[in-house]
Amino acid sequence: MSSPAVAEKATTSYKKLSLKEKISYGFGDVGNGLMFDMGQLYLLKFYTDVLGISAFWGGLVFLISKIFDAFADASVGAFVDSRTNIGKRGKFRPFILWGTIPLAIMTVISFLAPDFSDLGKIVWAFVTYMLFGLAYAIVNIPYGSLSAAMTQDPVDRASLGSFRAIGSQTALFISGIVVIPIVLQFETQETGYIVAISIMSILGVLFHFICYRNTKENIVRAPKKEKIPLSTLFKSLLSNRPLIVLCLASLFMIAATNLRTAVQLYYLEYNLNNPGLMSILTFLSIGLAIVGSMFIPALVKRIGKKKTFILGLLIGIVSDVVNFMLPTDITTFLIAFSIGSFGLAFALGLPWVMIADSVDYHEWNAGERTEGVVYSSYSFFRKFAQALAGFIPGVALGIIGYVPNVQQSAETLLGLKGLMFVAPAVLNILALIILFFFYNLTDELYKKIVADLNERNGGGKNPDPEAA
């Protein structure tokens, strides 16, 4: 057993990350977003308006592809951790370097509109978006796992999570304001999309390269001499309580966020009679998420990760309850929405930090350091939440009696308000309950884990120089 003094020493035994390293890691998620966000923001409209398939089939492409992506993430994570031949570039960084160009190519290919039959176009959409999802997993799973290999310092990890959240929101902001103006510069949308998506993809490659060039894997272990069966890797995760709790909490939290995003335009158009607020809402949500993410390291240092996560969820829940209870009004809506977006930034940014902690917990508890499997398991639940959130709104709109392009009944307006505020609040409450009662990786326990791993692995250094 390690003494508290030893534990405290262990948390500071690894070199502190420089600001350059933290920013470069955040740039990696700018690179991710400049390609991933293309599909999230524009691909459905491209399918219906340019490729020429129905909204139904476009939606089905997203639903099935997200489920496929979830399993692709798990497979990539298992492959990364099962490798025994790890070179001097490290365990994760080579995937960012060599995977970014195939990902960029698949991003552009997803926005091509070949002159196929109706069935051929549907098949094309399914195949290209699934291949894009696989290419994205090959880059994103190692990228997400990289933070656990960069540092075990709690404040530095919180900073990495903060810079990653800022990078993600920055990419979303760029994607939201740049693509359509570029598309409109050309005679046809087909040409405009190819040019715009190509520009975003090239920028994404550049940001990925900066991330690769300026980061380093400091927490490394000698690779196993023999491959561990994938079934053994995943079964061992059942003993990782922090990971399971974080996956379940994030499942509800991500579903809440995506559900709100899916119905907010309906709420603006029919409840507030002002669909033009969408641009203001987007600016506020992204801007306040960036600002809120900047507070994560300071809050973690003061009150710890779990309490910061819970604080963010509480702020979001209260803002939703206030918006539902008060009479529908643009001013009060924007004020409460802004406060909620600021607070939820804490909760949405922290999982990237806490997943890295669960990697250390898994090594301490099960004896295996499996960053890829741990991170891909979390990503699996995120993708599953996204798939559900993409499917539920369509069913819910039918239940509340929504009819397109007409004045909605009072019952339907109340239903829209409930979908906008009550449903996300309930989902976030479930996330909070799970986190509060079952997340057991306290800051004190984490200090002990780092101390024990530091002793067990000779200060965290890899004895095999070829694996460094």
C-alpha cells in the first residue's frame, strides 16, 4: 500500500505538459470536426437535394451507419490494443498520421453524386458513409486514447479535455459558417459541395498533422509478447466500474443533447414563431460552450472532476426546467438557454478527461493497459446515443400530432416544448443520478492508483526503448 506522501509525489512525477502540447492536442479535434461535422451538418441535405434520395432513406442511412460506426469503433480499439509491434512513433500517433488522408478522401467521396439508378444511389449512400465511419474510427479512436498516454497529472488531463472541447466547438463553428457560402459561389450545388468539402478536408489533414507533430506519448508500457484475445479484452472491462458508469451517464447526456438539437428548429418556428433565431442560437451555444470549456481545469482543481461534472448537469437541468415552466418568450428563452449551454459545457467536456482516468483504473485493477478498448467502449455508447437521438424525434413528433407547414394545435405546441426541455432534463437527471451514486473513482483513489502504477512500472517509463 502506498502512503499519501508517495501518492502525492506520483501525481507530479511526470513532466508537465506545455501549452504547445495542449493546444496541439486540441487541434487534433479541430481536424476531426472539419471532416466529421460535414456529415452531421450537411450530408442529409446533400442526399435529398443533390444526390436525389428521399429524406426517409437519408435518415435510415444515418441510423444504420451510426450503429455500424459503434461496432467499428470497438473493433478499431481492440485492434490498437492487440498490436505487439509498436514502433518509435508510439502506439496511437501513427494512426493519426497515416489515417488522416484516407479519412479526408472518404469525406469528399461521401459528397459525390454519381448518376446511378435510385437503388444505386441509396446503396452508394450506405456504402460511402459506412466507409467514412470506418475511416473516422481509425483516426478518432487512437486520438481519443492518446490523452491517457500523454499525462497522468489530473490538472493537465483536465486541460487536455478543455482544449479538446474547444477544438471540437471551433470546428463546428467553422463548419457552420464557411461551407454554405462556398457552395453558393458555384453554378451547381454538386460542384460547390465538392469544393467546400475538399477545402475543409485539407484543413483537417493539416490540423491532424500538427497534433501528431507536437504531441508525445509519455505513459507507455512494453507491449505484450503475445496477442490478447479480443473477447478477453472486452470481458475485462466488466470490472471497470468507472468506465461502465461513465458510459451509461454519457449515453443519457449525449442523447439529451442530440434530442434538443433535433427539435430546436421546430420549437423556434412554431412556439417562438421566429426560425431566424437559429443562427443566433447556434452562435450562442457554440460560443458559450467554448467559454464554459475554458473553466474546466480551474473547476477540476478546486472541486474535482465528479463534482464539476455534476455541477454542469445541474445547471443544464435547472435551465431546462425554468424554460419549460416560464411562459414562452424569446428573451427568457435565450437567457436560460445561454446559462444552460455554459453549464453543460462542463459536463460535455469532462468525459474526455475521465475516460483517460478509467484507463489507469483498468490497468491498476485488471493489470492491462488497454487505452484503445476503453476509449472505443465509451465511443460505442456515444454512437448508440446519437443513433437513438436521430430516431426518437421522428417517432415523438408523430405522437404529439405534429403536421408540417401548418399552425400547430395547443397540445402539439406543448409537446414540442416538452421535447425541447422536459425530455433533455429527464435524460440529464438520469445521467446525474448514475454519476452521483455509482461513480467511485474519487480524486483520492486516483492519486493512489497513480502511485501504485508508478511503483509497479518503475516511474511510468517503458523499459523497452523501441516502444517509446
